[in-house]
Amino acid sequence: MADKTDEPTTPTGENPVYDSIVDGGEPVVATVDSEPDADEAPPALVEPEEIVVEESETVGYVDDEPVFVEEETTVVEEAYAPEDTGAHEEPQAAQAAYAPQEPQAPVAPVPPQPSVVYVNAPQAPVDKGNRGFGVLISVAATIVFLIVLAIVMTIIYSARADGLYLDFLGQTAFYVPALFFLIGSIVLVLLLNRAGWWTYVIGSLAVALFVYFATIGTVLLSNGVVLLTPAEAEEQFRLGTVSPFTIAAALVAREIMIWAGAIIANRGRKLKVRNADAKAAFERERAQARGY
């Protein structure tokens, strides 16, 4: 038996793919490089195709001639699928970085808004009053009035009794004129405020009359004048008008109020000057602020 035809050998470093068997029994060998060129782009992914390769095999001789049996061999060629190493991402990133940016519409500059600053307008100076000081002087004058009235009444009663007489100090009626003097002087100070002394001189007459008639009325009411007949009530009122106590209270009230009014008026005059100076300074500052 003759020897079989030797199969073709594959060159070293190459992968054979048998496309077909040509006449004469010699196979055509197609070679593919083991590694693709790095500079070339990787081929696109394709579906694997089946390549049919016919091989001939000698099985014997008939009449001294070799007999060949053809067999079909299926060779599957795999599609080339390059590994994703991420190297292609860098050119894409660089291309995206150097890609031209879309021009943006210019933004119109916003004009600065005027800022509003609120400044408190200077307030005109308020005139200082003299009422508080006048009330304090009225309280002090009431104490003086009570002391002076006690001295006067001691002299009067002691002269009538031919000796020192101080029993009236324990009677409530003695303190009634002092109460009305305090009320009258405070009302006068609140009305006159920074008025001059002559105004307090006139006002002292009103305080004296108020003390006089208020004391008479209070004494009559305390003695039950409402229970008396009209004639008796009239007689009691007449006696009260000529009573040394009520007359002394009215006279002392007028004198004390004159001197207390002098003190109050003196301070009122000074306050007028201060108020006038404060107004003049305010007008000057306002004129300077307006640029006059």
C-alpha cells in the first residue's frame, strides 16, 4: 500500500486557514498575522462565518492509481473582537475638551441701582418747662406756709389767753388752710409755667382767696352747717369771714405765694433764655445742612 499524502505544514508564527483544495492535491494556505497592527483601526465586529474546507485523504489504490475520499471539514472563523482597554476613551475626552463651545449670548450689564439711605431729620428742640420745678417749690412753700401760720396763730391766741396757747396745733381745722394752699399753688404753677414774677404776684391773690373761702366752707361743714336754719347758717358764715384764723391764713398764703412765685419765675426766665439759644442753634444747623 502506498503512503498517504502528507498534510501541508504551517509556517511558524502563522495561523493557516484552508480556503479550498486546488487540482493536484495541494492545499492553498491563507495566513493571518497573530497580532494586529497597533496603528491600524480595529476591524468592525462581524458575525462569525462558517468556512468549509474540503480535504482529500488517500484510502487505497485501484489499478495502481490512488483513490481519494473527500471529507468536509467545517472551520469556524471567529470575529475579531478587540479588548476594551479604555485607550480609545482618551482621544474622545480630548476631542470633547477641544471641541468648540457654543457661543453664549452676551449679558447686558445691569446698571447699579441707587441706594436709598434714610436719615432721621433733626428734631427741633423741645422747650423745657418749669412745671416740675414749680410743683416742688409749691410743696416746700406749703411747709413754710404751715410754719408761718402756726407762728401767727400762736401770737394771736396767746394774746387773747394772756399766756402761751398751743392747743390749736392738735386740731384738724388748723391744717385745712395748708391743704388748700398746696392745691391752689400747684394749679397756679401748672397754668403759669415759665411766666414772669408779676404774673405770680397777681396769681397769689387768687391763691389767697381760694384758701380763705375754702377754709370757711370746710369749717362750716365740719360744724354741721347743713343742719342749721338759713339764719343760723348765715350767722356762722359771717363769723367765719371775720375769724382771725381765716384772715391770717389768707394773708400768709398771699405772702408765701409771692415769694415762691419769685423763685419759680426766676428759673422760668433762665429756661426761656436756654430755649431760645437751643432754637437758634437748631436753626443754624438746619441752615448749614441746606447749604444756605
